[in-house]
Amino acid sequence: MAVLQSRWHYSGLILLFILLGTLREARAGQIHYSIPEELDKGSFVGNIARDLGLEPQELAERGVRIVSRGRMQLFALNSRSGSLVTAGRIDREELCAQRARCLVNFNILVEDKLNLFPVEVEIVDINDNAPRFLREELEVKIIENAALSSRFPLMEVYDPDVGVNSLQGFKLSENSHFSVEMPGKADGPKYPELVLERALDREEQAIHRLVLTATDGGDPARSSVARILVTVLDANDNAPVFTQPVYRVNVPENLPVGTPVLSVNATDQDEGVHAEVTYSVVRITEKISKTFCLNVLTGEISTSAVLDYEDTSFYELDIEARDGPGLQDRAKVLITILDVNDNVPEVVVTSGSRSVAESTPPGTVIILFQVYDRDSGLNGLVTCSISKSLPFELEKPVDNYYRLVTSTVLDREQVSTYNITVTATDKGIPPLSTEMLISLNVADINDNPPAFPHTSYSVYIPENNPRGASIFSVTAHDPDNRENAQVTYSLAEDTIQGVPLSSYISINSDTGILYALHSFDYEQFRDLQLRVIASDSGDPPLSSNVSLSIFVLDRNDNTPEILYPVLPTDGSTGVELAPRSAEPGYLVTKVVAVDRDSGQNAWLSYRLLKASEPGLFVVGLHTGEVRTARALLDRDALKQSLVVAVQDHGQPPLSATVTLTVAVADSIPDVLADLGSLEVPHDSDASGLTLYLVVAVAAVSCVFLAFVIVLLALRLRHWHLSRLLQTSGSGLARVPASHFVGVDGVRAFLQTYSHEVSLTADSRGSHVIFPQPNYADTLISQESCGKSEPLLIQEDFCKAQDSTVQDNRNIYSLQVKI
């Protein structure tokens, strides 16, 4: 319940500050605000835009920002509302320790005018810390004959809060011998004292257990407790006594480590073990333990680390002297660190520009900088100066800030760069100084356009380039200075085959490197024409352009494409027919292929890659013709497999292969009979259907042969009648022989007839096609024979042509679907 009340009170206190508004005072032009500690990040501090006489949107437009030195940023500007807000939670105790007032000072810089406005924010304490005992348990030894009203110092009690929120009082648990009192001290650690109210008797009660409660004055109040164990000792008449209650000493900060600072001394008028005194530091923090060392026997205090006035300028130590039985006394040691001029002034540029236009009028502020010296007093007073021969001077607007302003009109044609040395010197003895070099460039006007070293460029790139790869780089030079010489590159708008140029080529606007956005294809287009524009960043900008021709080079990226034989789309394999009576050099088929590339990349060569019967067939290197290399033998298998490779002459060469199946047989029925012996999948239904198909094909072939026989018989009969007529009359001798066909004509007809059969294991996909016969070669020869001679003479003449017709006849074509 107490925690809830504390949170409610804390929230109410924050709300009260916000409702009342932040306190703002105008003291010598300074803006003052007041806020409680522990506010959330982004909490309202004050309306800084109104106090500066600006509108909220002007904060960003005029470059208003916070400048501070030597402290983390505690506040921020909200450019949307124009308010000063907290940058995080602020802990007053961490920031200002025990100081009565916690003030944070910083400056607000208006960038466009380089004006500074000092701001002071007071952090008000809230009761967010409870009193804290250095130890929760303490043993106090008191001699039994101690006088009434004797005082015995207890452990330290510390409350980081200040004012009414700090430690206010103590309360001791009920007992009949002791009370507690607190010596008067405003803030900081407090040492309650145990007061003896009634005489002790060790024989009656040797140990007293007490509970001490420390309470602060906050609303609601916070408290903590500690347990005290009082041990009653036998008589020890005298306690140690320091020679003085407070020891003060001043030491310079450059004191070497190990140097004695001072010695404390306490005497005990007893004798023997009761007079042996040891010293200890009652309240010792981590910083004190690292900085000073106390000799427990002699009381000498010496340095154990380097002293730094800028870090801590004052130390307070509480020394306790205790004799053997446990009687004690305490003294306070106050050590003041004296400042030594050991820090060199620092110069920090707050705002400004390192470039000034040559047309800048006198009195223009160029740079605002701050000088800072960590020393104090005269050691921390710093003055700045520059050479009087320069056309510049220094002005001091506020505190330790300086402005560098022009004193005359600058001329870039005389001096383009000024090296200004700012010397900051303190008033210490001896004085220390530092120098800062400011390089100031006089800006030129934009009077030169970028220029390319060549009037045009030609670029050659191979096709199939990777997308996004750089293909070329252009560079333009601008003799102007700074932004006037900053060149950016772009491409002039154009289209290629109706597509914007930017879809094919891009350029890095900063480096001028061109990138290919597409992989170019020589077969699609072979060159691109474009213009590169180089523009500077001046006002107004100047530009120039250059023409760029990109030529695409052919690469061997297309494999040869086989046009014949064409693989059927139904998955069957083409079969070429070669008669067993074929002679060496007999043309079986021809592989036809093309290549989409150009030049030597499109030159094709053919070779036999693999054959089931090596040495039986050869392939023409440049023609692709498949011919028999020797005469076919009976032992040669019916089915011959050939793998023909087609390869171009590119680097590296690309190739394609085609598999040819050559059936060795004299007639189609032989092929069909042999095909019936080929293994098919053991499927009873499919085997039955295939059998029906074979029977159907055989029946059709038989019908065809019967037709041929009938035709032959009719021709023979007609020939016999013509002979009879010839013997009876000479008039029939002039009848043209072309009206008769004869045996050789039938044989030529058979040789040129072509079957196309598709045979599958699944009869539902089988079919038989009888294409139109091709008489292209044979019948022309027959006609030539028939035009000049009668049938009898023609028969003898055409027998001589039989072998020629045999070589040039069309190739039987058979397709078997696997």
C-alpha cells in the first residue's frame, strides 16, 4: 500500500509540474526552465520555439540545435511541436550528487545566423531514494563503567536526496539504557550516536540487542532499519582521543603517487594493551579506497593514485581510532585538491563552412567555434587570436564562443585557399596554448561544362554477357571547383525496337560505369547507338554529351539443330531401310542440320560417333550422307543403330547427336516378318492386338502383290498380242513403247514404292499409311527409254539403267513406335 501511495504521489508531483508549466526566467538573456527528476523520455520541458521568437517549423528550417560540452546530451528538440523535451530519464543524484541546486546549462544554436542562446534547466529533487545504512548490522562495545550521557558513534546513514527528502531523524527500539541522537548536518552522510541514559552492569546484562530506524522527510516518508549489538566490556577507563576533531589539508593535483598527505594522531592515557590504538576509515567509498591509503598503525594518509582536480576537487574522510578493548574516537579529514595548469585549451568547431564564395561581403560569419579549458580560475581563462595579415577577424558573441568573420572582400584569382591558424592560450603560469588549423577554400563560379577526352566511343562486347556486368566506363573532367566540378552521368532517352534504352543499358551516375541490364543476343540485334550526358552540379548546371556505339560480337551459343531425321512427336524412333543387296557407297539416308550462329560458329561437320556394327557405314564429313562402307552380309543384323554427331567450329565447339536405326532387308514383308520376332512386353492383350495388326499388314501386302501379279499378267498378255499383231502386220511396229509397261517397269514401280508403317505394343496406337508413290527418279528414266525405242528394244536398253536406278531410288521409310 505504501508503494502504491508513493507512486501516486510521484505521478501527482510530475503532473503538478506539467500543469503549472515550466518555470522560465529571463536573467541576462538566459532562458530558465525547471523540471522534476525521473521524467520519461520525451517529456515536455519548455516551449523553446516560443521563447526564441520562432514558429515550430522554423526550428528545422533555420537549423536550430543544442550544443553542449563535457556532458551527455540530456535534452532534445521536438521540431514538430517546437518544444524542448528530455532525451532520457534524468537522475538528479547521479547528475549533481548532494548539491542544493542541480542546474544543467547548455546553448541553443540558430545555424543560419550562427546565434547562441544560453539555456539553464533546474532539476528538482523528488523523494525517490530511501535512507541507506552502510551496514545493516553493527557491534558496539561499551565499558561497563561508562559515564552517563556518553556518546558512541554508529554506522553511516546516507540518503542521496536533498532538502526535505533527505534523512530527517532516527528512532531506536524500546530499551531502558540507550537513546539515539543525530548531530546537526544539512545534507550528505549522517552518523547517529548512541547515548547512554542508564548505567550498565555486565554481570546483570552483557548484551543488548537494538533496532535503529532511519526516516526521511518525503511524502510519503521512506525508511530503513539496522540491527545494533551492544556488548558490555569490563572497565577500560580511557578511550583514544584525537589531537583535533577536524584535519584540513590542501594538496596540488600533480602530487606524485605514494606521497604522504597528512597524519592523524589519537592518544590513549591507559597503559598496556588498553593504550594500543589502531586507525581505520569509517566511511570508505570505492573512489576514496583507490585514491588514498591509511596506515592503520601510524595514521598516515598517502596517495595511492594520481589526483585530478578536474575529476574530484574535494575529499572527506572519517577516521576512527580504537584501542584494544574497543573504545573509540572519530575525527574528520578534509582534503582539498588545488588546481594546477595542466590542461591545454581545446578548440572545437561548432558550426560553419570551410568554403566561402569570392563575392562574400565583409562581416560574413564563416565558422563558429568554442574554446574550452578543464582547469579553473585563471588557468581556465582562454583567449584566441589569429594572424593580423589575414582578411579575417575574431568576434566573441557569448561565453567562450568565437566567430570567424571576413574583414575584406575575398578574391579567388589572387588566393584560392587560406590556411588560418587559431591560437588559444590560457592565463595560467606558465600559460598553455594550442593551435587549430582552418583551411578555407574560396569557391569559384560555374563557368566550365564537363568535357570528355574523346568525341565518340566504340565498345565491343560478346553476346550472352551476364546481366548487371559493367561493359564500359566514361569519364568527363570539369575544371571548376567543388560542386561545380562534381560530374553526374546519365543516358539520353531513346528506344530500341520500341523498348526504352534504359531497359538495356544503365549508367552509374557517379562513376560513369555502364552496365548491361540484359544479356545481348547477336542473333537479335548487333549494335546499339546511344548518347552519354555529363552534367555538373553548379547553379545553373552545365552539361555535354558524347556518342557511344556498342557492337555485339557473336559467340558460339547455339548448338546445331538437326532438321532430318525428325523425331516423331509420338515417341517412335525413325527406321531407315537398306537392302541386303546394297553395294559399298549405297546412300542410306542423309542427316540435315543447321546452326543459328554465324561465321565459323555455324560451320558444321558430321561424324559417326557410335555404330552397332563398326565399319559397316560411313558419314560424309561435310554432307552428312550416311552410306554403306562395304557390302551387306547375311550375318549382319537386321537392326543397325548409328549415332551421328553434328559439331560446329566454334570455340568451344558445340554438338548435337541423332540416333538412326537402319533395317537391313530386301522387301517390306521381310521387314515385317523380322519385326514379328522382336521382343515386346509380355502383355496378353497387347500381344493379341499386335498380332492382328501384323496379320492385317500382311493381308494388305498380299492384296498388293496379287494386284501386281494380275497387272503383270495383263501386260504379258497384251505384249503377246502385240507380238502376234507385229508378225501379221508391220503397221503395229510404230506403236510407242511407252504404252506398255513390261517387267522392268513393274520392277521400277516396286523399287520406288514406299511404305510407312507404325507398329506399337499397344494396338490402339498402331496405324498403316500408304503414301503416294514417288516416281521422281525411275519413271523419268523409263520415259526416256520409251520415247525412242519399242518395248523389245527398250527392255534391253533399260536393263543397263537398272543399276543406276537402284542407287538413286528413294529410301524405304519405316517407323517403329517403341
